Amino acid sequence: MQKRLSILVVEPDPERAQLIVDGLRQVGDHDIRVISEQAGLARQVTELRPDVVLIDLTNPSRDIVEELAVAAGPNERAVAMFVDRTDEHLTRSAIEAGLSAYVVDGLRPDRIKPILDAAVTRFHMARRMRAELAATRAALEERKIIDRAKIVLMKARGIEEEEAYALLRKTAMDQGKRVSDIAQQLVMASGLLCR
């Protein structure tokens, strides 16, 4: 990890917070902020906009895991949670909440760097996968619209599918638009005319 990170540490115990800060300072020159109050966490995270949120909890409940995960915004930044003990349901809740790392057996200074690296890497992988999924969904929706537009043209003009697509493509090129935009316009116009 070469980049200087903005790290927000959520730890109510000042001694444990200092251990975490010391451990973070040993692994790099990061901008580290500590907050001890979980109340107003979402607001503070929004204001501070950290790259990473480290949450250290001695004995978390499922509700706390979900609340903190939502407040820390795991879709916007890497979130690593350290707990002293857990159970199967709590682990599942943490993973489903989108945490980048969920570490049982607390936080020790010698584990900070590998866990921080893993959390940041996992966060970037998840972000990339979400972007790819969104792009795939958008492409599928475009394909559906194009297929509907081809059907409209095939029925209206009595042409084959290849000709319908060629007509959509030519119209798009002539107008400097995307095929899916022309297809959307055609489907909407067809819907208005057929009512």
C-alpha cells in the first residue's frame, strides 16, 4: 500500500484507540482520525470522507454490525471491523453488510498492515464487480430495447431482423446517436401510436 490513506478509527476506549493509531503509524504515513462515539457516526463519516474505516468492538451485536456498516458506507470505502468474539450469525451479518474485512480475535498491531491491505484490495475488487454488474445490466436493458425496436420495424415495414437492425444502425449513425437511443425513441413512439 503506497498511497497515503485517510483512515477513520472508531474506538470508544482511548487506550485501544492509541494502540490502533500507533500500529497504523508504523505501517505508513496516513491521515488518521479517531472518533469514540458511535452516535452520529454516519454524519461524521460523511463529513470526514475517509478512504478506510476501522471499527474496533469488544462485543458487537448483530444490530450494531449492521448499523455501523450502513453508517460507514462499505460501498463507498473500505470498512474493516475488529471484534474480540463472534458467532456464525454475526459473521454472516458482517459479510452481508458489505464489510471489506471482519477480523475475529481483536486488533493487534502486527496484524494491521496485512488486514488493511486486504480490506482495501477487497473493497476495490467489490467496487469493480459492482461497476461491471451495473454495466452488464445496462447492456442487457439496451439489448431488450433494440430487440423491441426491431420487432416494431419488422411488423411496420415487413422486413427481416437483419434489415431492421441495419435500419436502426443507419438512423443512429445519420443522427449521431447510439443505436439504443434510436431504439428507445422508436419503442416509445410506437407505444404512443398503438394506444
